Amino acid sequence: MDDRTRATLADLALAGLTFSGAAVLLVGAASLPPPRFEPLGSAALPRILGSILFLFAAIIAITAIRRASNGKPAPTAKATVPKADPKRGALVLAALIIYAFMLDVLRVPFLVATPLFVTATGLSIGARSWRNLAAFAVLGLILAGGISVVLERFLYVRIG
Amino acid sequence: MIDAFLLLFAPTNLLFLFIGTSLGIVVGAIPGLTATMLIALTLPLTFNMEPVSAVTLLIGEYVGGISGGLIMAILLRMPGTPASIVTTFDGYPMAQSGRAERALALGIMASVVGGIISWGFLAGMSPALARFALKFGPWEYFTLVLMALVMLAVLSQGSIVKGLLGAALGMAFALPGIDNSIGQARLTFGSDAMLSGFGLLPVLIGAFAISQILRDSATPQNIGKMELPKRHLPIYRRDIAYAPGLLRGSVIGTWIGLLPGIGGNIAALVSYSTEKQISREPEKFGTGHEPGVIAAESANNAAIGGALIPLITMGIPGSVTEAILIGALTIHNLQPGPLLFQNAPEIAYGIIAAYLVANVLMLMLMWGLVRYIAQIVRLPRSGLMAGILVFCVTGSYAVNSSFTDVWVMIGFGVIGLGLEYCRVPLGPFVIGFVLSPIAEEQLRASLMMSDGDFTEILYRPYALVFLALAALTVAWPAIARRIGARGALRKDIP
């Protein structure tokens, strides 16, 4: 897939999501009561923003379709980051979601979950070796201990 | 002002300013990490602090974060912050030709002088501007916020429509929760968790820190050959000849910093271009010319002082960093704006005093430790990112001791990444989120005062000026294109 097609698809997806967001705003605004104590009411801004989002989504969609049919290059297609490996980003995101899930739902102690998370994230981004694994585990343990102390002693917050 | 300085020199406040400036320099020196990210991450730690201590810590981080960027810009051609991009033009060639120490010395000096000159504007203009802003009513405030948002959206890089879309999306995400005007739930769709809306801090950390780490973790970073400073940093008596350039850069930086949406990077670029245009040796720029480093560094640092002026006098953030500073003040029950000078003068003047002292501290720290700070780039990036992610999670959680905020942060991280992929700028998105409640509150107050009559705005000259400026900002690209086309047509006619 070339940069132009990718940019066009990204714009169409953006327009689609913006349309959906605008629809949510307008549907939500419709269920709000009419103004009673002041002229504008709480539904006014959602309605205004919903309409604006519809307009922008339409402009972006039309521009993307015209660009695709005219064969014009995407205006900032060259800004794409070279040699990016989306898999690494996806792995880090997955690790982050699992970390939050462990702390929130599974109630895994912070001192256990954090070294696991730091090790998983570090190995997802950096070189995978036994030495790094040990280094990240130690780093995670130090971070977890330090943060726990700061949160509990100074902010009176307990995590995990 | 003297009281503010006395308060600032209390050991605790001075310590926080020192910590903030040091942290800022270190983070600013690391390519990929920004002052904005640092301020967002340390904001939860300020909850239990005295407001003055919190503000001094954050101002120190801001000044250090922008200044620290020059180290890697000069030594590695990898600007630590976007504001230091222009510094690479002449700083890196100087380092490559064995003049790294000289480039660093000039960069640090220019940063400090830029900071001090913009402090002069900040200290001189702010109280007067705040008194003037007291004349503003809800119509003026609403149009001022609208103008700031429109300018920020239009002047962001890329498409105007996407800039405006970013601002509108940010505003839309600020809508759910209890409508404070009537005390009724809005757009919560029956969810109790949504009653308090999306928290500022999880949104900021998600949109900026998480999205940036997800993006950076996908991109390999190759550290090139670095010329470490070996000797002391040289400054000579003859450098006084650079004073006019320093002054020009500082004034340009301050005035550009005043405008919403135009950050230190644009200030540095405008200052650099101006210096090149008026120079007798323009061909030397870009080859390791000393005035190039001075122009860039004086302007990008001065832009901070400029941006602080509308922040403390009118509560208008010029960039995301200022939006976070507004959040910090709000957390401490302080409303930035003209009344800040009356209600909390120790904070208003404290910000001004902290900005000056942070610049002096930055000079001392960078002058003495630049050689060691430069080694930071050798830290393993993977460990650094994993550590920052842990701080993001704990920082978001600590706000309300709630994992909902952590999920909101992750959600906004994904949204931020998606928006950047679609080339929707994040600045207008975040500032739209911050300014939306203010804009709505002021518009509703205006209409209550005028019994729903929109034509009342016609009798408000300042409001009309702000509206006209917003309209001109949107229309300007088209006007400029038309003027350019006419000029080209005239040239073609024999």
C-alpha cells in the first residue's frame, strides 16, 4: 500500500469516526431537557459541536475521495516515520492493558505486577537477552518500591 | 514582587525550583521526552504541596525542559525538544568542527539572556494587562477563548480543517459529566463513572505521554557519533558584539510566545530567518555560524516568558504546557486570570519570580554539568520508556485513587495515537478540552445577561476585535494565496 492510499484510507476512517462521534453528540443532546433557567441550555453546545463535527467530517471525506480519484499525492505523506515497526508499539500497548487489568481486576500486588510489566515492555522495545531480562526485572522492582513509598508516605494513596 | 522573591527564597520553594529545573534539563536533553510530558507526570505529586512550591517546581521544569533541548541539538543534531530544532542548523556544524564547547556556551548564554529579557516583559506587562483584563465581561472572555482556540488550530502544522477538527473533538470530549450550570448529568448515557467526566490529568497523560511512547517504541533510534565537550565553556569579552542579535531574538521570542499556538520552535525559526536576512554574511548561516545559535536559543527560551503573560493575566494557554499549568493552578483552587493578582498575588508574582530564578539556576546547572548531562543519551531507551509508562499509570491512578482514570488514560493514548496517524494535531485537541468548559460558561453567562440576544456582541468592541481576529486567522491563508496569485499574474503581464 503506497502513502497516498494509506493517507486516503486514514482520512476516510477519521471522517467515519467523526461522523459517529457527531451522531453520539446529537443523540445525547436530544435526550437533554429544554432550557429553563437560562437561554442556551445544556444541549446547545453538544448540538453546535455535533454539527461542526459533521461538517468537518464531510470536508475531510470529500477531500480524501477527490484526492483518490484525481490521483493527487497526499499533502503531508512524506512525514511518515521511516522504518517504524508497528508490532513493537502494539506489544507495548498490549503490555500496558494487561498491566492495568492485573492491577484493577485481578488485584495483583503492585510490587509484583510492576516488575513483570517493566520486563515485558523493556523486552518488547529493546534487545531480548537474559541480561536485559534481569536488568529490567531489577529496574521494575526498584521503581515499584520507590513509587509505593512515595504514594503511601506522601500522597496517602495505596495502589494494587 | 519583592514579597514573591522572599517567598521563593524560602528553602523548600528554592529546593523545588532546583529539583524542577534539574529534572527539566535532564528530560529536555533526552530526545523524545518533552517538558510537557514531565510536567504532566509530576502534576499528581503536587497535590499535597503548597501552591507556591507546586508552581515553582513546574516553572522550573518548563524552563529547564526547553533549555535542556539545546545540548543534544548541538552535540548530536537530535533536538531534545521541538523548540531546539533550529539550534541544530549551526550548533551541530560547530560541534562537528571541534567547537562543541563554544556552541554550548553561546547556546546557554543566549537561553539565559532570552529568558531574562522576556522576564522583563512578563514582570512589566502582566500586572497592567491583568488590570486591563478586569474590564472584560463574559462576551469578551468567550470571544477571547474562541480566538485563542481558532488561532491555535489554524496555526498548527498541517491542514486547517484538521486543526479545527482537533479543537472541536477536544471540546466534545469535555462535555460529558455534570453540567455545572444546572447540576444535571449530560452525555453520560447512564454511566455513573461518567458523572465526573474525563479527568484533565488522565486525558493529558494519555494524549501526550502514552501516545508518544507508543509511537516512539515503534521507531528505532540510532544514536550517532557525539562530540562530548572536553574543556570549559568559553565566553569572551568580544561576545558583547552579539548583544543586538540577542536582544532581537529575545524580543521576537517574547512576542511570538504571546500568540496562542505558536511555540518556541516557530519563534526560533522566525528569529533565525530575521538574523540571516539582516546579516552581512547570510551565506555563513547553516555552516556553524555563531549568530545562528544565538538567534535560535534566545528566541525559544524567551517564548516561555511571552507565553506566560496571557496565562497569568487572562487564563489563556498558548500551548499544551500552559494548559497543564492551568490545570495545576485549578487543582489548587486557583483560577488563572486577571483576578489572580488580587486573590492570590503570591502565586501570580510567584510565577514571575520563579521564571527569573529558574533561568539563573538553569545557567548554573547547565554551565557546570553539561558534560555529564550529555551522557544521559546513552541510557537504554527501552528501560526509560518502561519506567515512564509506570509513572503514567501511577500518576493517573493517584488523582482519585481510581483505575477508571487509568483506563481513560489508556483510551486517550490510543485516541492521541490515532489522531496523530490521521495528522490531526494534538495541541488544539488538548487545549480544546481545557478551554471548552470556560467557553461554554462564558457564553451562557453572556446570553443570560443579554436575555438570549446575540446582537449584544455588536456593542462590545473588544469582543468584536477578538472575533474579527479569529475570522482573519481562518481566512488569512486564502487571502495570502489570492494576493500571491495576483502578484504572479502581474509579473506575467508584459
